Amino acid sequence: MKIFQLSFPWQTQDPFLFCVYHLDHYPKGNGALGPADSLEGRPLGNDFIGKDGWRMYHGTSIPGFPAHPHRGFETITIANKGFCDHSDSLGAAGRFGEGDVQWMTAGRGVQHSEMFPLLHTDRENTLELFQIWLNLPQKSKLVPPHFKMLWHEEIPIAKLQGATIKVIAGNYNDYNALPPAPDSWAADLDNDVAIWNIHIHANQSVKLPKAKHGTLRTIYFYEGNTLRIMDETVMPNHGIEADASKPMTIKAIAKDAYLLVLQGRPINEPVEKYGPFVMNTQKELEQAMDEFRLTQFGGWPWRYPDHVHDAERGRFAQYPDGNIIEK
């Protein structure tokens, strides 16, 4: 077992490429989905400083990440608190939050924007969100892009004595996650991919089962007091590279504890990364950049790069075929 302090973004193991935890205590909204507070003194367009407990990221009037491309991997976005407005070059769009998960396969190339609309004008707008990048094997790098929503009402939650486990991918004992995107590394059960968001009550324990041979498991302790794992004490803002071949009991000391667990069989292929492109070779990266310059991965069908939906709109998903799901 290896314990390490979390950086920004969090350190990951194959098949995961990237994991970032966003916790922003946004102020009241201004009625136009941005913050009512002044933006003076912020490096707008690249605001990651965390002034007053929140960040605009690459947004200039609404926080978030305006249109940008991806190729060669998947994004899994878990919106525990607050909301995310999605728009992409396929014509897909949506608003999700309060526990929903979006699973997007970038495949051969897609542009998308992820904005954080401040819907509440009468109270603060807290955002708690994870974005996880899951790699694709070489055979799937150029599959067609795919957009999928996992609505929180449908995601299995294991309610145990002293803990709950939200099963976003894979399975926990008899609780099986909703199907992932069809070309995902997680779609093959032999790859033993699991994503669990765990809440352990104060002075209670949870047991993680052993995984398949060769599976890598990382545990992220992002909120609480301390954990007790075997004979080790783990402080918040630390990760654990666990031995997934053995069961593990985790106890929350004094206060409730919140964990994210990522596990999977490694892809074990070369990884070449350049910003939003993840391929196997430098030549493939150059081809990806050339193609994006030429095609813009289908272009941007929305009026603004930081497109957001109407303030009155509820949770919904609009798929590339025009089908719309309202929640």
C-alpha cells in the first residue's frame, strides 16, 4: 500500500489518465448564470487561483470550460453538487447535476464545452465535480464519438451498515453499474473497471472486495478527518495505491469520510499526450492536430463557445439524433 499527497490534478494509474476534483463555493448568481460578485482582480480566461473559494476557470462571464477538443480517450464527469451545461460538436447538449454522471467517448474527435451555470440567485451555488479521463486502447482510439447520461435516480447505490457506495462503473458485490459507453475499456467486464463514490459514516467501516488479478486500484480521500486502513492512518487530501488482490477494510475516524475509488486492468500500451489529445505515438498526435486544424472535428454548431442553456431549464439531455430526455 502506497500513500501519497494529492496534487491538482490527482495522480492516476493506467487505464486512467487524469482525475480532477472541483470544489467551488460560488456566490449567488447574477441572473445571467454568472456570479453576482465582482470579477475584478481575476485573470479571466485562466482563473485557477481559488480567490474567495471559487474559480472561473477558462470562463469570462460564466465559470467553466468553453469549447475545446478531445481525441483518443473518454471523459467521465460526476456532478455531486451544482450543475454542468454540456454542448458539443455532435449537436448533443444537456444540463446535469446533483449526482448525475456524464460519460463521453471522444474517440476520433469531438469538441465540447462544460460550463457551470449559477442557477440560484437567492443563495450560494456550490459545485462539487469530478472529471475523470479513461484511456482507450489503440483499437478504439478512432471510434465514433458517443455521449451518454447516467441519471442519479438510476445509478445503483449500495446501502450498507455504516456506509453507502455509489456504483458508477463496474460492480460492488451484487450492485451492478449502468452500462458504460459501448466502446469504453469499461464495457468489457474482463477489464474490471470500477468507479465508486463512497460515504463512510463516522467511526464506521466499509470493506472493499478483492479485484481480479492484475487490476490496479487507487483510493482518493477527499473529505473527512482521518481513515484507518490496516495499521495505517491516512489524512484527508491523500491517495492510496492499494493492493487490489486482497480485501481491504477502511474505517472513518471521528467524522464522516468521502472517498473516490478508481480501478481497472491496465491497457499497457504506449501513451503520447498533448493537451486534449491522447494517442499511442507522436505521429498519431501530429495527425490529430492536423485533422483538428482542417475539420474542427465537425465545427461548432452553437452561437458561443461558452454556450449555456436557459436559466429556467431543468436537467435534460439532447442527443445527436435529436432525441431529448427531460428529468
